[in-house]
Amino acid sequence: MSQHPAYQEIISMGTHIVPLLLSELKRNPLYWLSALSAITGENPIKPEQRGRVKQMASAWIDWGRNQGYAIEENV
């Protein structure tokens, strides 16, 4: 999926799309993890969270808030 042209196009949008992706993690926690990592160059997921999709999404959401991104509560 991450190699699909549409997914790659989203990644190419850069940091402007990060707030939307962080908000989307609440609905679809699995789909945007690799895009966020590709865009930001970050990986806030702790080793003990790996494989636990909801925890991984929460780690990204927390990271986003700490970075000052506005994250919509109800997407």
C-alpha cells in the first residue's frame, strides 16, 4: 500500500498534510503511520508499542501535539 502512487502523492505533500494525517489516525490508525514517518523523518513509537496499532497511533498523536500540530478531535 505504501508504494501506491496515491499514497506516495500524499507523502509528497510534505509537512502541510501532517495535521490531517494525525487526525485521521483516530479513524484509521494503521494507514498513516509509515506516511508520517516518511514525511517527518521521525519515529515516536517506543519498542514496546510496536505491533500495537492503537498505541502506535497514540504515540504519533502525542508527538504531534508536542510538536504544536493542531489535531482535530472529531474527524
